[in-house]
Amino acid sequence: MTVFEPRPSPNFGSRDKTIKIDMLVIHYTGLPSTEVSLERMCDPKREVSAHYLIDEGGTIYQLVNEKNRAWHAGVSYWDGETDTNSRSIGIELQNPGHEWGYTQFPLLQMEALRELSQDIMSRYQISNRLVLGHSDVAPGRKNDPGHLFNWEWLAKSGVGFWPEPMPVIGPMDSVSIRKSLNNIGYDPRAKFVDVITAIQQHYRPERVDGQIDADCVSIINALKNENPR
């Protein structure tokens, strides 16, 4: 049974009322322990927070009320919108990240994430295609939740989207691919290699090299066809 524990953070602001909440953004903390992460996100000097943090055992800490704008995405972009914090609910997963010894995400943690995400998605009518990672909305700047995060398991559990392979038809030149990436929602200002890396981290984690190939183009085509717009 999932355990909820309030841990109020002072780090939040008001949402832009003209922007609908339609996105769920998943992060890892990138810090060595839950207590360090909670201390960081509750420290007003740090100016960082999220709505929720889930530890390795599946305990869910609520830091910021969903009606408020948590400070989790930073400089980011998705489909023309740069105020990701107003648009989204942010969930942090306790994980040391690449700096402190990146590890797999335990099943109890993933199950708690699934339960929480399903509830949030139901209440805000969030599309599976708009369950994204920090690296999706900030390619090149952020790598979380990273290639060890099991997006496929989560999507097949009803949270997020996992593309079915599609045949590659037509050109594979960088201009056409970039146009498709922009149409999906990725930041047109980000470096091409960074966006391809973000695609691979999310949808092809077994090989993350930033290089475009037929496998990546197949994934991009599937994402484009499932664009919720």
C-alpha cells in the first residue's frame, strides 16, 4: 500500500492561469539520499522543488500542492510552450543520478509512480503522449530520468506512450527529421544531437549515442503519428 507523507516546501509560485495543466514531467533527484533530496527541495535558498518525491521504497512525499507552480523543469520547452512549470505536475524519483552512481529504479518505486501518475492523469485528463522526462523538455541540459528508467514498463502499465516500430519511408535527411522532431514538440533551438539523445534515452535506452539511424527514424515517425495535437 502506497504511503503518502507531507513534506511542505516553500519553493513554489503561482501558476499562469491561462495555461492548462496537461503534462506530467518525471525526474530523478540526482542526489545521494532521500533526506538530502528533501532538504534540498525544501531549502528556500535552492529555489528548486517538485510536487512529489518518491523514494526507493515507494513512499510518496508531497512537497507542493498541485494548484501551485513547483520549480522543477527550469529552462525548458515543449510544443511552443516555455513555461513548463505552469503546464505540468513534476515528480522526482530518488536516484543518485549520473553524478552519484546512477542505479536502476526499484519496482516498489515504479509501482508507486504508476499509481500516482494514473491518479494525476485521470484528474487532469493528461494524454499518455504528454508523460515526459526532464530530458525531453530540456534536451542537452538535462539527462534525467535517464536510460535506466523503464519507460516501456510504465507505458505498458498505462502511463506514457511506447511507440510501435514503423517502416521508414522517404528521406532520412536531417532537415526532414528535424521538422518532424519540431512537430512532435521538441525544442527547435536545441542541438540536433541533443534531441536525438533525448529520444534515445526515452524510447531506445539500449543504445544512446546521439546518432540518427533507421531505428530512431522509425521511433520519430511513430511519435509524430501519435502527436496529441
